[in-house]
Amino acid sequence: MKCFCGLNKSFEECCGAVISGEKIALNPEELMRSRYSAYVIADGSYLVKSATKEHRYEDDILLIEEFCKNVKWLKLELLHASQNEFDGIVEFKAYYLENSEIVLLHERSDFIKSDGIWEYDKGSFINSKIERNDLCPCGSGLKYKKCKKHLIAY
């Protein structure tokens, strides 16, 4: 089974190892992928812990977990990743199902390397939508305009 982040590795050897602390993310892309997987498994503690100190809000853990448990994460699409020695950027699209509607989260995320550890700093949302002729993110293989699978599948 592929990892939730879309790489052709098991969750345990991919994002699971980063989330559990077995290994550290080697770059912003790995951290971003692990954060997406943490949303899928509703691990609010990891999401808070993997942010910069300025953006760690312990009070958000339960809110994050509640949100994650009320949606179905469908797909991660990596658009761009770059880095230098101290910071990096990852642009991605994440799709989730909420109340029978597919939601697209398009973000440009900033990452900072602090004491040898990559951390999520902040993100900027990009206004995007799923186009009618795009493949539906639910995985049906149908064009979005024709797909109704996501309305009944979850």
C-alpha cells in the first residue's frame, strides 16, 4: 500500500517513520509530506510539534484532530519544492471530502531549518478550484464534472 503522501512506499517506512520520530525529515518536501499524512491519521500533536516555536499552539491539537476526523483526505499533489541551507518552500494541493463536497487546499508553505531540524513556518493559500475536466481527486478515474462517486463513497 502506498503512503498517504502518494509515494510508493509503505506508511511505516515513509511518513510514519518521520511522524514517530524514528527518522527526521531531510528536506521541506519530506516534512510537508509527513504533515499531510499526519492530517490523514489525525495526529494533531505531530502537526503542532513540527511547526516553528512561534507557531506551536498546543490548544489547537484537539481542534486539528476533530477537524481531521470529520473529513476524508483524498489526495496530495506536490507542485513545487525548493530549498537552500536554511529555508525552503513547498507548493502543493491537498484534497479532502467534507459533507459530500471535495475541498481543494492549495498552499505555498514556508519551512525553516532550526538546529538541523526542518520545521513548518507558515503557509499562504492560493485561490484554486477543481476544473470540470480534471480527473476527480476521489480516485474514480472519471472527470470531475461526471463523477458522483465521492458523494456516496465516504
